[in-house]
Amino acid sequence: MTLFVDMDEVMADTYGAHIEIYNRDYQESLTHDICMGSEVWQKVPVERQNSVRQHATNVGFFRNLEPIADSKEVLKELSKKYELFIASAAMQFPNSLIEKSEWLDEHFPFVPWQNRILCGHKHILKGDILIDDRSYNLESFEGRSLLFTSPHNVNSNGFERVNNWQEVALKLL
């Protein structure tokens, strides 16, 4: 069976990075709780929104992300049971291509480069299972779709949801 896993907000904590950078740059105390149900940029003053939206264009942003809790351990086990591919819509941020590859080398060395798909649209993916935090990526997927909970998608419905990697393990291992 083929398993596709998204990177940002599923394996890598981009949401937390946006909050951390915003708080550092503006000496603020924005939290995940304040942002629930929204993108981080939507919860800051209008004059600062573009700054937050530009974080992902900065060199080093994707390279320095923290892995989502338990993702390393669970994905290692899943890689023994499934044909595991990492599928990330990396083309939106060209700097991210090398940074995501280096990040995977460091944190997920058991996923070979041949099993990394850095693409534009994910509608091209054909397989058995897709884990993603964006419902629009799951809508056209023909296999089993798992919506990985992130603050921005807490109000999204219509897909089988997993709140963390322990729940993924219970469903797929």
C-alpha cells in the first residue's frame, strides 16, 4: 500500500515557527490558542500581515523547523508497513526545495530521496492513503484521506481526522 504524507503542519511545525518569528520580531505574545481556526497572519494587525506571509520566503525558514511530536517514531514504523512517500507542495517557495530535502535528511533519514515528491498541486498523487493538513489537497485524492489537525483547520469537516501522530499510529499500524 502507498502512503503519502505532507510535510508542513503534518511533519514540520511551520505554524509554530510563524508564531515564534512574529513574537520575536514584534515583541508580542501571540499563541496557538489565539490563532485557532485561522492562519497566523489573519490574527495579527493588518500592517503586519504581509510580514508573516513572507516568513516562508526567508532563507532558513524550512530548514530550521521543529518536527511535529512523535512524527519521527511513527513514520519510521509506517515506513516498514507502507510504501511511504513524502509529498510537499514545495514549488510555491523555491528556497524550500533544498531546505526541505536537508531537513528530511536530518530528521527522517529512513525516507530516501527517491521517496520525496516536491511538487505543485497534489491532485497528481495516486495511491492508497494521503495525510495532509489542507482539505483542498484531500478533496481530489481518490484513496483514504486523513486530515491532520492544525490550528488553521480545526473548523474543517468532511474528512477523517487525526489529531496527532499517536492517532495516526492507532489507525494505520
